[in-house]
Amino acid sequence: MLNQEFFDEVRKRDNNDIIDHFGTRCGKLLIRHALLEEKFNSVCMDDGVKMTPLTDEFISEDARQCAIDLRETTSQLIRIFSDREMQLKLQ
């Protein structure tokens, strides 16, 4: 359901369409998460396969913050989509 392809689609669509379909809070969170996913792939994955550990002494502050923000939005999305009504909006 909420996978890389889904967030690719979120990035392709107009923000207002996402907000209209999922509601303001969830729509904005989905858009933010999609942008963080894209950023994560460029700043947190040096070799394109493995994430740079947050404890790595050479990780940039931007990469560290991106990973933390992504973890936060993931937790919020899990809570939002635990509601059956919101799950139906994914179909």
C-alpha cells in the first residue's frame, strides 16, 4: 500500500489533489513524506543500497535530519492509516 511506487505517484500528482482526497492533515503529511523519501535516497544512501548509519561520524547534519524526519512521518502515517476509513481511501 504505502510503498515507493505510491510515494512516486504522490510526487507526480498535484498537491491539491492529494489534499482533497486524503484530507488536509494526511494529505500534507503524505506530500512531506514523499519529498523526504526522495531526499533520503540522495543524501542518506551513499552507495545507493545501504543507509549511512546515524552514528557515522561523517554523516552530514542534513542527512541525519532527513532520516529522523522520515522516521517521524512514517510513525504518523502508520497511526493515520490504522483507521479503516483512511485505509479505504488508498483503494
